[in-house]
Amino acid sequence: MDTCLFGITAFEVLRESDRLLPGLMSMPRTAKLSRCGVPRASDISDPLAALGAATSPVHILVDSGSHIHAPAGIVRHVYSGYVPRRSLIRCGQGLLIPAPELCFVQLADSHASRRGMHAGDAYSLLKREIGLTLKGFELVGTYRLDPSSDEGFRTMAEPYCDKHRIQRMIDEMPSVRGRALARRVLGQVRERSHAPSETAMALLVAGPRRLGGMGFTGAVLNWQVMTSDGERYVDLGFPELSIGMEYKGRRYHPEGRANEDDRRVNRLTGCGITIFNVWHEDLARPQLFDALMRDVARAAGVRIRIRDAAFKVRQGLLRSLVLPPVTRYNDIA
């Protein structure tokens, strides 16, 4: 009997796989769920702990032919629809893990499966959507949150997947629950984020106002610009506006690199790009953030008009969810 992980349990294994399951993306793949069953929690707890899955209960996936009730500590998810080919990775010991693009769809499914919620739960729904958005940034980015690291995250050479592959997975599973949420959230995710600070800046500045972002459009993370000295990258760029934003984290921008960073900004300015330096306080303190956004709007030639009385509440929630990793990142200096 095989065990197929699902949702948050699978995501935790994927998050740690560069350290604990090297070569996962090249392991054999399948699309068959027929041999997948429900294990006892005692049989799977140690193997999952060794792979970095710490959340309890454990979430698993079975097909509609499995009628075994899940024991304590196990949540069973049943799926009877089409499973796209090669979307389940066989990592040995009878364990299947959904590919990153399928894992994202599963996370949307688990977020959307809470039925019977009332209007008063809008805050909780928004919080879950932001959480799914952050996981999307990780899956298509080159960092992984890591509480054991001094920085609070670690970097990778390449992302595990891209938005195109996630979109194709959504298109191939028309009957899966949470499909609409997955599609909506994917539109809010931007590829190639290198750090939690870049993700936070992207969501606060360019995220939709429905989530508490300022809604500036056309944002690109790690925008590639050709200067007189060759290629340069801007943390968050708006190519159509010729505006860029650089996060000045202390660990990656120590005093010894000040001259180098200033020269890089000079080269970008020479290309006609307006660069805004953004410090942690500019994101964390509402007054400083509002002042920064007014300056960006002035450079873009637009006016900020927000008449929604609840916007500041949503923005406060967004800030509280995206900044904790960034706070730790700055506190280590």
C-alpha cells in the first residue's frame, strides 16, 4: 500500500526537500492513486518527521475507491477526478508526494473546503487567501522559510516550478475543489522572489487592494536592466513606469557595500530609471509606508484614491502576515 501526501503536509516536505530529499524533482512519477490507502499515524509519523513535515494532523490523498476511515492524527481527502500524468512523485518507501504545481492546487482545495462560513468570517477567509499567496511565492521563488536558519530563510538556485505549470495543472483539473481560488491567487503571485523581504514589498506595493496591497500594476520581481556596465537587477520594478524599488536589508547591504550599491543605483539612474530605496521601517510603519507610496505615485504620475473604509484593516492584516520573516531578517544584524 502506498501513502500519498496532500496539501500542507506535502508542502512542508517540498519546503525541506532541497535539504532532506535531494533530487526529488528527478525521482519517478506516476498518476495512479488506486494503490494509495490510509496508514496508521504511528507508521508514518517518524518517516514524515525525517522529511520535515511537522504539522499535525497528517493530510493524505486517496481515490474514491478507498472506504477506510482515517484514524486519529490522519485527515483523509478523497479525489475521484482525473489526476494529470506525472503529477505524483514516488520518493521511495511507498510514499507519494504531489508535484509542486499539484500541491498548490491542493492547498487551494483545503482552503476552500470549509463550507457554511458566514459573512463574519470574511477576515478569516482573507487571512487564508494571503497565506496561500505566500506559499505560492515560495513555490515559484528561490527561497524557503527556515526557522532553523539565522536569516529565517535559505536560498535555492532555481524555483521548483513556475506559474505556467501551475496554470496548466489548474486547467487540467476542472472538477477539483478550490479551482477558482487557485486561479485567483495565482494571479497575485509573482515569480523569482529571492527573499521574504521581496515578497513582502511586492504584496504591499503591487498586491490587489482587495488583500490590502496598494494595487500598483505591472510589477516585476528582480527586473533585469541592461546598463553601461552590463546586466543589473532591481528587486521590484515597474518597467512601463521606469521605476524600481530596492530593499535595503542590513544583512545583504552592510556598510562595506554602500559604495557598490550606490554605483549600481547610479547606473540604473543613467538608464532613466527612478530608484526608491526601501528600508524595513518603510514597510512596517504605516505613516512611512504611506509617504513612500505618495512619492512612488508622484513619480508614476498617478493619484492614489482609496475610499474603502475597510482598506486600512485589510492592509494591517496583510502587513502582519508578510512582515514577520522580514523582521527576523533585519533583527539579526
